[in-house]
Amino acid sequence: MTTRSSTTAPSSAEGMGLFERFLSLWVALAIAAGVLLGQFAPAIPETLSRFEVAQVSIPVAVLIWAMIFPMMAQIDFAAVLGVRRQPKGLIITTTVNWLIKPFTMFAIAWLFLMAIFRPFIPQELASQYLAGAILLGAAPCTAMVFVWSFLTRGDAAYTLVQVALNDLIMLFAFAPIVVFLLGVSNIQVPWDTVALSVVLYIVIPLAAGYLTRRTLIARHGPEWYDNVFMKRVGPVTPVGLIITLVLLFAFQGEVILEAPLHIVLIAIPLILQTFLIFFIAYGWARAWKVPHNVAAPGAMIGASNFFELAVAAAIALFGLQSGAALATVVGVLVEVPLMLALVRIANATRHRFPAPAET
């Protein structure tokens, strides 16, 4: 792959679509719409809540599949065969994402939500917020990292390998890590419930995305798949996300109206965790002399979250009205401004990394 000759990083407006650029605004509007819906048309969320199978909301499950499927369909898992190229980058991202990030998220969230903020948050609710933070910490970014990679002039092919490898690890590591950390937090969740969430929101979309990609590329070719099919299904993700958030906040309206301070308190540990993980991965990459076009996207994967999965798991495990679901949505709300700040930091420090090799 030939590296880009330009010395100027892409601007936010150039690299991000309308939805990604204003994600925090859309989430804020979804919060307002959901709260209003819950207050003035409570029959709608109450009716939708009746459609459940094994405590899984069917309408929400359909919306979440709509969010996740386009992301899984764009991943070329054959790219994992290229792991021998720049192995240091893969070592860093997998170690940080699976051996460090979940546990620092737990430690920081527990410190703030269960100890420092104890006078402001009832203990039972704080435990639910902690559960939501744990779910965010166990789900490294899948889709938005391609945007962050572009904005930092990352190696697109290598970013694909990093994401694909993390998705494969997620199949086996997400459930055990979540169950362990929830258990440490004295939040008991049955294994079968977590396993069901993994099947519903990782295995099924992953398999569907893989089969769709393989079948359509074989029939129409990769160019048609990337430029026609993916552009058609891409808008499904933001639509599904916004509708899900509106429905979630239709149930969360009372919490928002009664304790808006909780949104700020939840955001504080999430913000600290984001910066901490970025600088761990980014600093490690610099110490190992990893090229910037590999180091920056790798650090972004750990710093950001697969919030669609976290929201889905929180709803499945604790319900639409839970504090865990609210905490995962706060993660959505703060992610884009934080990641854009990290993009600026990464671009400003590019000169401290070795130049990528021309191939």
C-alpha cells in the first residue's frame, strides 16, 4: 500500500458524514424526543414493551440488528491473514483492549460512581451505572474507528486488520469479562442471559454480515459491494440508533427530569477512561517506534467504544428503564467530541513517530 503524500490531515468536515459529525447533537435531540414521548404519549413505549421473548424486547432487537449489521457487513475477516505485517500494532491494540481497558474502566467507574459521587447517587442506581460502564469497557470500537483512522491519515488496510481481529476476540472474550466484572461489582447476571446477548448482538450480526459480504461479492464483485450495496445499507445504522435512543429515553424520561446531574456524573469517569486508554496505547506505540499511521488508529480503537453493542447488552441484561442503559447512552453522547479532540492530539504529534515505510 502506498502512503499518502499529503502532509495535511483531512478535516473533520471532509472525513465525516453529516450524522457522524453531529452525532452528539442527534443524541441530544433523541433524548429530548424520547423524554417528550414518554411524558405526552406514554402508551407508545408501554405498548412496545409488551413485545418480549425471554426478556428480550423484539422491537429493540430489530433496531439493534439494523444498527450493527451494516458494520459487520463491511468487515473483511480475510484481512486477519495479514497479521504478520506490523505485529507490534496488533499486540498493542489487543493487549490494551482486552487486558487493560475493561479493568481500568471498572476501576475508574467504581471509584467515581460508587465512592466519590456516593452522596449524589443512590447506591442501587450507582451500581447500574457501573454496569453500563463495564459494558462500554468490554466493547472496543468497530465502525467509527474507520472515521478516526481517516482523519489521522491511518493505514486503512491495517486498521481493517485491527478491527477484524478485535471483533473475532469479542466473540469469545466479551461475555467472560462482563460476567467477571459484574460479579466483582456484586451485580449478578445469569450466564445464560449474557450468552443470549452475545448470540443476538454479536454472533448473528457477525454471521449475517460475513455471509452477505461473501455472497454479494461473489455475485457482483467487490467494487459493486463497496460502492453500491454498502452505500445503500449504511444509512440504516444511524436511523436504527436514533430510533432506539428515542425509545430508550421514552422510558428514561423520569430519571432525566428528576436527576439531570446524573448525566454529568456518569460522563466524568467515561471521559477520564477515554483519555487514559488513548495515551496508554499511543504512548506504548511511540515507545515501540510503531509508525503513526498504525499507532493512531490502534489507540483510537481502544479509546472509543462499540456503543451499539453496549446499548444492546445493557437493554437485554437490565432493561430499557435501567441505569445501565442510561450509562451506555451517555457514552454515545460524549464519544464524538472526545474522539475529535484525540484526533487533533494525534495529528499534532505525528512528527514524534517514525515515518511509515513505502511499499
